[in-house]
Amino acid sequence: MVVVVVVVVVVVVVVVVVVVSGLAPRWAAKQPQNQPLQSV
């Protein structure tokens, strides 16, 4: 059971990193620098 939890956590972290790395340039391009990035 512990292995399943570890695998799920790793998958979630990888997905979050990929999404953030993919969306960060778009957010920086859309939003002015004076506005903070909106957290989802």
C-alpha cells in the first residue's frame, strides 16, 4: 500500500511540474509584471 501512495505522489508532482513549466511562460506573457501570478 505504501508503494501505491508513493507512486501516486510522484505522478502528481510530475504532472504539476509539467503543467507549471508549460503555463508559466504564457502567464508571464499575458499578465503585466506588476500583477502577481494567479494561483490555481
